[in-house]
Amino acid sequence: MTSSHPSHLAQLNVATLLHPLDDPRIAPFVELLDPVNAAADTAPGFVWRLAEEGEDDATGLRPAGENVIVNMSVWESQDALWDFTYRSGHLEAMRRRREWFDRHVRAHMVLWWVPAGHVPGVDEALERLADLRANGPSPRAFTFGSPHSAAEATEAAGAAGAATTP
């Protein structure tokens, strides 16, 4: 993970399956996993994505509940993630998500800035999602619709650290 950017954008997306992954109604989603992941791996600005040990994806991980799958990745910039999300084959999966996943009533995706080279853990990601759900968008946890810059995140983290220093 080398980059000229001092900060990278991490993202977590959670989705509640309507049926088990091995159900034929989910098969079209499962068939999209390899091509979408391959596209992510070669997309401009891609840095890293979560995969279960020994697997090509993270669908076997269930840190947010038995029926909830997670997707987590790191990108050089918000523009790079946006382009992959909305201007690639990934968009087909998003358009069909109601076939495979429950409609979320709470935030299901969170973005946050990490230092370049940092690989966020699932617990860290779930904590950011919980922060977004509890407090709304902030430089610490935000969405595409309420973005914050890496500089804002650094400033907010510094202010929070100063507030706790005696």
C-alpha cells in the first residue's frame, strides 16, 4: 500500500440478506462478486479491500449479524471511490440490490479518513458506522451525501485529542 496521498478514504457497507447466500434467489448477486471485486482491485485509486482469510471476498464474515454481509475497502480519494461505485460494473449490483437485500432504515454505509498505509479493522469500521448512526455525519464518520475532507478529519481529531488532554 504505497501512495502519494497522506490520507486514504475507508468505507464500510453493510447489507442484510433477504435469503442465505446459497439460495438460488441470491445467485445473481454471488455471480457478480468476482467480476466486481476484480474491477475494484484494478480500479484507479484502489488501495485495499477486506477478504476473509483464504477467500476472495468477505461474504463469509458476519461481524454485524448472521444475515448481514460486509464490504470494506480503502481508496486514495473520495473521487476514486465514487468513480468505482457509480461509474463501473459495480453500479449494476447497486441497481439490483433490492432483489437481494433488505431496505435499510438506518445508515448502512460509512466513510472515514485513515492515514495512508493504515488497514482499518472491522471493529473500527463498525464503530464508525455506529458513530454515524448515533450522531449523524461528521468529519469522523460521513457519507457521499455529507462529505468531509481529510483535513477536516485531521483537525477534528486534533481538537478531540486536545479536549481530553489535561
